[in-house]
Amino acid sequence: INGIEIYNMKIDSKVTSRFAHNVITSRAVNRGNVSKEVFFDVELPKTAFITNFSMTIDGVTYPGTIKEKEAAKKQYEKAVSRGQTAGLVKASGRKTEKFTVSVNIKAASKVTFELTYEELLKRHFGKYEMFIKVKPKQLVKDFEIEVNVFEPQGITELEAEGTFITNELQNVIKKTFSDKKGHISFKPTLDQQRTCATCSQSVLDGDFTVRYDVKRTTPNNLQIVNGYFVHFFAPTNLPKLPKNIIFVIDTSGSMHGREIEQTKEALLKILDDMKEDDYFNFILFNSEVSTWKETLIKATPENLDEARKFVRQIDAGGLTSLHGGLMRGIDILNAAHEGNLVPRRSASIIIMLTDGQPNVGVSDPQAIETDVKKAIGGKYPLYNLGFGPGVDYGFLERMALENKGLARRIYADSDAALQLQGFYDEVSDPMLTDVELNYPANEISDLTRNSFKHFYDGSEIVVAGRFVDSNQNHLTVDVRGEGADDAVSYTTQQDAEQTAQAFQEQEYIFGEYIERLWAYLTIEQLLEKRIAATGEEKENLTAEALALSLKYKFVTPLTSMVVTKPEENDNEDGIADKPTEGIDMFTMLLYLRSQVPGTVFLITFFPSAASPLYQGQTSQPTWYTSVDGDPHFIIPVPQKKDAICFNINENPGTVLNLINDPVTGITVNGELIGDKKANSDAKIQNSYFGKLGIANKHLDLKLTVTPEKITIQNGNEKTGFTWLDSVNVQQEGLTLIINRKKNLVLSMSSGASFVVVLHQVWKKHPLHQDFLGLYTLGGDKLSEQTHGLLGQFFHPIDFTILEIHPGSDPKKPDATMIVKNNELIVTRGWQKDYRRDPTHGVDIPCWFVHDNGAGLIDGVHTDYIVSSLF
């Protein structure tokens, strides 16, 4: 591509005792006669840790070094201050994280990239799964995937498949396994890679997945190597426990439309899978909390039929009483246990699904976490499913982990119903409760988690540890749990010599794999504990996880890898981070749920004074967001000294939630108006904001603004003004200044301020009418939980521009944009910012994303449609 040829790419994976060591090697050559920039892009599983990276150019190797995040950041910023750009970009997708590095290489020169990452493969539905993203972006003369699996227990099945595999390519996958060894190779020729016989495009674009399982003659498998051990526990043929399951479902207005329909579809399928020994109930919450039944109900055919009727009539509307819904579910489950309404030997579970943030009743996340933890009392796990990026995922994750469960993102895509059902399937067959794996206390140190509330069929429990005496070569383990019929107990023992004998015939063990597996699992669990920890406990967990990350050279959320690249004049440093879950604004920044037709969104984060986006401004830069004009949406990206823009549309009469901060109580909604008469020739009608509603529920204040008048309601008192007035109103928690016929400035006691700009047109204009623009100042004074069409955009985004080339308009070139793991065709253009000049505006240069921002924004706009201004 563009004179750069990838002539060799190999993905070499070694899996030993579920621990995968993957090396991706890519070799490229610059066939051009001038220096070119070469990109190495790879997507990795989210659960993996990068352990090594290097570039070799003309025989010289430039390695990456892993450092504590702050130290790496300082080195990176030093390079940026010299005018150099980032060498590595982080991004996050549904299952993957993207690693990108680029380097300039001279004409006729070659470069070799080598990336190593490791991960512990988890067992789901009875199989271990290794996921490899394949996307070379061009035909590769020598392309190969090679996977070697070694399991001391023996391999029972091994399979490989790819989303891009055609009938012809099916025969290219070579697979063999016997006893302890398995081997998979995939090596398509150039012709086999082509999308058609004469095409230059590659068919290799998708997911390559390897699945396998091991022999299980006993529930336990112990392995001991050089003072470390790993214990795999997965009993089979146990009777399944009845389960008692409470579904707590968000039915607020933001769930309206596709989300609630997909939720209902998933619940109906889940009801089909219920067993007659199970007990269940549904709790719905929006502004109020409602229940299907007052207690848990047995899953008889008659009750299931009644439940299906109930699910089909579920609708969405109102606000989000998350605390009320969750506490009602916990109370019902507690009452069922206290009243012996459910079997004594059964597994109880709460599954909550929400797509927003609490804003009714108790809305402070910390207070909710405290109440929920106290009410559950460690008796059963809480699983929180966050639908779409609009949720405070960090809050959901903390609350789940504090209650022996986990959080899971449900992505607002066409397969959301399958995602919901898939999660339920993982927890639908509990086999044991209160599982304890006990080891001799005086022999073992640094043990990973060894207590588990539930064990589910098809999964596996993994515990690793270190011997106090590194020369010890014998271990006895006792496992206890509660089964469907009785308490169960397993005892097993292992000698290091037995493990050594199992590995005598294995030639490709990678280093001290048991020690690395222990370190990987320990870091993973320390980071998990850190999510819910505070104060000194959090500091200690952080320090321990950081020390292990540095010792074993893992890129974790606490470390970064710095790559020093060769340049003609100086070194250039790039930084690779591991994206973190939670309110990760890198992945959430542009979450707008979908095209919001007809509305203008200008999200501005002030660039530095050196930026061309900051032309003519002499005051201190301030963050602001705004909605103005006839529809344009602009996102300045200061670190790029550039901006992104796109157009969106919605029908007149629609009311959209722009800002919602449950902590300060501030909300801003806007109602759209259109032209005086619709243009029958236009496919998309113009629309503007004709009415704004700004409220602070903590102060009981409401401000209604139209192009004709301004109304303040404080409790039951109302005061009205017109745009002909010049006034300065000061009330408790509120300052309002009206600048005659121009704008008004509203300041809240929280520090947030809003400027509403009045746009007046000629009264006899045949089409257009007066409209409003909203500018938010001091957005940083609102809480981190702020959301809404504008409120969610209080943090920056990153992107990369490649392959600039002439477009259909000679003045507006096209390019490829890499943003949020997507490749988009964008066009160079400009849009108007009316903040300082409401009549003429100021042109902001930007990269225009076509098709209503497709690929830049997520989800559907109906999540933000509300019934009224307040």
C-alpha cells in the first residue's frame, strides 16, 4: 500500500497449560524511491498483557522498555515537547485493544516488527478459546498462523475457525492433535488470499479462533515447577443446582426503542431455558419501581407462560431509580431465603441491566454501593450488565466486585440480545456453591484467590501460588463446596517430578511459564481488588501490582511501554498503554448513541495557544461545549491541532437531553424547531433549537428559554423577561445576566455556567425563524458522572489520518481516518463556530465524517429523546 509491501507476517502461538505466549512478526519493505511511513497495526485480546516489542531496521534493533506509567509519560511528553508525535496509539474495541506503531524508513529499506503478548485462556462452555485478529490490509507473500498447544492432562478436542474462511480456505487450515500435543497451521498462498482471481484486496479480514479442551480423569490438576504451582479445578458429572434468579431491569426512557426490544427478546429466550426447579422474578425500574410478583416464583410451565406475557408488555419511559430497583430485588431474594420459599441447596443470583446512571431517589454511587453491600451481606453474587457506553461502568464494576460478582458490557449493536442471552448461559448451570480450595498454610505464600461463591458447569477455577521453600516438590490440596445433594470434598496431591515427567517430551516451553502464569493471575486479581479499594488499601494494591508488572514486564493499566524510534535528526518516543475499563473516556468520548438528525452539536475542548484552532484568542483557554447553527457537530482535538466534524438530523418537535449530572442535579434539555414550511425538494429538513430547559433539582430551579422570552421558576414562583430587557438577576444559587437581543449568561453555584445565544432572522423570511445556541462554560465543574448528548463529551479523543488524496471537490481532499478502531473515509472542510460572532461565525477547519458520523459515533439517538423540557 502506497509503496509499502508487507512481504512476511507470522503469528506464532504457544499454549502451555492454558497460558498463551503469542509472537506477531511483520516484515515490510519500502519499494518506493523516497522515505515512507510504515504502520504496524495489531488488535489484541483485552485480557492479554503485552510483554515485548521491538523494531529492526537495516539490521539494528530498537526495543521497547516497560516503565511505570508516570515515568513513561514524562519521557513521552519530553519527546512531544520537541515537536515529535506519538509513536503508539491505544484504542479499545469490544473484544480487543489496538496497538499501533509507525516509523519512517528509507527507500528500499526493510523493517521488522515483533510484538509479544501473553494471556491465561479462560474456559467457557467446556472449551478454552484463543482469539486472533487477522487484518494484514494487503496481500502478503508469506503469511502464516501457527499454534502449538501442550497440555499435560492430554487434549480431547481441538478446532479452529475463522470468520473470513471460505470453502477454499477451509482446506488450508491444518489441524492435528494426539495425547498432550496439538498443532494448527494456516498458510494461504497469495492467490488464496485474494477476494477474487484478479483482485488485489485480501480476504484475510476477521477473527481466527482456536478452541480446545483437556482430559479430566479427576476434578483436580496440579502442576509444580521451580517453586511455583498452578491448580486447575473443574469437576464434571455433578448434578446441577436449582437457581434462584432475580432480574432487575432498567426501563427508563433511555431504554426506549431498540434497547428495550432487544432486552425483551433476550428475556423471552432465557425463559425458554429455565428449568422447573428454578425460581425467578422480574423487577423493573424507571422513575418508579415495579415487580412482576411479590416473591420468587417457581418456573413451572404455567408461570413461565405468564412471565412471557409480562415481558412482552414491558415498555420504557421515565428516569432511573437504580437504587430502588436493586434494593427491591435484594429484599425479595432475602425474604425468599428467610421464609424457606426456595430450596436450601440452591444458588441465588441477581442480574441487573441498566443503560444509564441513577437520577431518582438515592443517586450517589457510593451510597448505593454501601446499601447494596450491606443488604446482600455476601450471601450471593451480583452481576451488573451495562448496556452501551452511557453507563458509569466503573460504578457497576465496583458494586459487582464488592458482592462476589462481575460486570459486563453489553454493546448497543444488532446482536445485543445474543450478548445478554450469552451472559445468562454462562451462569445458568451452577454446580457448586461456596467453593474453598485449601492449601497447607505453612508451605504456601502469595496465593491467588482461593474462595469462590459459585462454580458453573463448563468453567474452571484456577489458583496459583508460590512455595515458601522454593525447593519443595510436593503439594496436597483439599477442595470443599456445597453441591445439589450434599457437601462435596476432593483431595489431591502432586509431586514436581510428575510434572517434570509430563514435560519431558515437550520442546517448546516458553521460559518459566508456571511462574509467569502465577504473576499474570496475581496482577489481574490485584487490579480487580483495586477497583473497589480506597485509601491505604488501594495504595498497597497499586504498589504490589506495579512491582509485579515491572518485574515480569507486563503492560498493565499501571505501566506503559516506551518505544524509542530512529529518526533522521533525533529520537522519537512513543508510548503504549493498556486501556482500562470503567469510565474510559478514550472509548466513551464520542458516544452519541447514533445519528441525532437535524441538531447541531459543537463539542469544543480549547487547544493550546499555539494551535490554529485558537486563532485570535488572548484569554486563558477554557473548556466549553455548544449546540448551534444548522446542523454541525465539531470536536476540536488539541493534541492534533485539528478537529473532527459531522452533520446529524432529527425531526422538529423532538426534545433531546443535552446534559444530565446526577451529582449536581443540573440538567439541560432542548426542543427542536424547523423551517416555517418544509422544503418538498429537500431530503433532510433544517432544524434548530427553539426552546431550552435548564434545571437544578437540588435548588428547585427551572429556566425556560425561547427566542421570545425567558422564564425563571424557583419553587412555585415564576419571573418572566424578554430579550429586549437588560437585567442582572441574583438569587440563591443562581445569577442571570441578559444582554439585550444578544445572549444571556446563567451561572450556577456549582460553578457551571451556560451562555444562550439568540439568533434572529428577518421576520418576513419565507423559511427561517429565530433559534437559539447553547454554550456550556465550566463543564469541568460538573461531576464525572455527567452525561447527555453534550455532557458526555468532556474529555478528549485521538485519531490518525492516513493516505490524503484528491476528493470529488478539488478544494477538499479525502483521507483515511483511524478512530475508535474504525477506518473511515473523511473529507477536509470547515464548519461555523458562532460563539463569538453570532451573525457571521468563525470557520473551524476539520475532517468531515460522512453518513451522519457513522463509525465515529455509537448507538441510537433515541436514548436521549425525553418527553418534555423538565
